[in-house]
Amino acid sequence: MAELKFEITEHLGELGDNGRGWTKELNLVSWNDREPKYDIRDWSPDHSRMGKGLTLTADELVKLRDLLNGLEDLDSFE
């Protein structure tokens, strides 16, 4: 299996933590020297390991934002 190459080009923010040091983050990440994409996933404290996540283009992120903004009652999810 080929080695996965990644670079966090911009840390945009933390969404939460799992209580064991790992944090769920929104970052711009370049995978295998490609154009950076928006990425949501869990990261170890030193960013050397990661969990499964979701990678989005800018257009997909805008659509996700619009979908979330359109939800009537977000408070019911807390």
C-alpha cells in the first residue's frame, strides 16, 4: 500500500475533543500533493495520526453551510 502524504495547510478551528487528547478539527488539507480541501476529522495531539473523516471542496462546504443554516431547530440536537 502506498504511503499517504498529507499537509495541513491551514488550521481553521476545533469542533470538539474526545477527552483523550484527540480533537475533531476543520482544516485545509493537501492530500498527496493535491490542491487543499476542507477536511473534518479527529487528529492526535501532534497531528501525526488521524481518524476517519470527511473531505469537502469549497463548493461542497458552502452547500453544507446552507443546509445547516436552513435547519429549523438546531437547538434540539444539543
